[in-house]
Amino acid sequence: MNEASGQRDGYGAAEAAGAGEAAEDVRTEGTAEAGRTFTGAPEAPGAVSEAGRPRRDEDVAGQRVLPLVVRIERAAPPERTDALEAAALAVLTLLDAPQAAPGGEWAEAVRAWEDGRIRKVVRRARGAEWRRVLALPGLTVTHGTAEVRVHPPVPLDAWPRDLSRLQVSGTDLSDSAEPAPPAPGEPVLWVNPGLAMSAGKAMAQAGHAAQLAWWAGDEGARRAWRERGLAVAVRTAAPGDWGALAGSGLPVVRDAGFTEIEPGSRTVVADVPWLRFAFRQVPDQT
């Protein structure tokens, strides 16, 4: 699973020719019992993709990226946790949207994106930039103090102009108070407490973890999640808890380390009700 962006502090590397973007390889871990086996990329042609379908050969022209835009006004930036949760919710909202379902207007783009390396880019907008973003096809999620707009996947080398002009840097955010504990039974995306990630990178990682959680659920689990408004909490794990979480068998996002953090770093664990009891006690095999 990948994210892409344009600068080192914007979470990317391995410049893609003509794209103005950089593609970062993000590895994922999971379980076959959870619905898929997630393995590191790049993978050989014919390997199974994260979406559970045969992976095709990829060149820049065939790669797609999921754009996420966070609204950051100078006078009123969002809380960091709100922004991370809004990014996760935006990814879930797109995956569950009628437009992305078979026959929907975004179905082909989403399918092509899922068949390749899953990339996400987080950019920021304010004022007139944000208004132009709202005019493009997409879905807006408002969560607490944060607004995030998710757009259907676009070719890595052919971004819409009003998205390509947005800045990747400048997404550093903070919380004014300690976030409240997650609600009972709420899916939680646990962030590695030992990593220093900018808000933009953490938002992309939370989006990756939310996507793993969605893929890991059957239709009943997704229906129950949908009935709760796709609610998801993002919290930093206690240092003493992280090892058990990362080795529990729950889906884990593993970063390839092109930017900000070391290769192989585990960034987020997706702790969801339909998996946590089955896999919490599975020992780490890596």
C-alpha cells in the first residue's frame, strides 16, 4: 500500500516522471482469516494485490493515487486528532459510496486504483483553494474541527490542475487537549508512539489502516459499521501497549521508509471489533 506526494516533508520519494509527485511504498500486514493476506510491495507480476485480485504490471501511466485535501485556514487550523480521524473517515466514505460501487461513476477508477499499489496523497487548502476543491468531483467529510475532501483516484501523472497546485507541506497540526478515550466498541486506529510523523503523513497512514479494516470486514461487519456512521477513533498507543498491538495479528501498516521514518516501521494498527478478539493474542511472526 502506498502514499504519494511531492516533498520529503510531504511523505514521498522515488520521483515519478512527469507526475510532479513521488510514490512511497507502504507495506501492510494482515491475516488470511481477516479476508486477505497483505504482503510487501513491489510484487512480481501476477502476485495477489492488496485488493485480493491479480496484480498487473505497473508503469507510471497505469498508476493511480487517492487525493485527500485537508482544509487548513490560517486563523483556525483543525485539531490534529480530528484531522486524522477525518482522513480515515473520508477513505471509508469513498469505499462505501454508491459512486464507487459497480456501475457507479467512479467504479472504474476505484477498481484500477485497488488493483495497483494503493497510494494516498494528503494536501492542504484554504480560502479560494478550498472553494476550487469543492467544485471538483469528490466527497467532503466534516469531523469535529476538521474538513477533509476525498476525490476519486486520479492517474499519478495526470492530476487535475486545481489539485496539483495545492501544497503538501504545512500540514503540521497539534491537539489543544488530550483526546477523549474511544467509545466502547468503536474501531480504533492505534498510532505507533515511537514515531514522529507530520500530521499529513499520519493522515495518510490512518487512511491506509482504515482501508485495511474495511477490507477485513465481511458484509455484516460493514453494515454494523455503516449504521454507526463509520465512526473510527485514531489514538496514539501507550508505549507499553504498542508491542502487543503490533504483534497481535491485527492489520498493520508497515512503511517502506522513503520519508520521515525508517524502512519497515510499523505505523498504525487497525483494532476493530470483528477482528480484535480473534487476533489479539496471536504472537508476532516477523
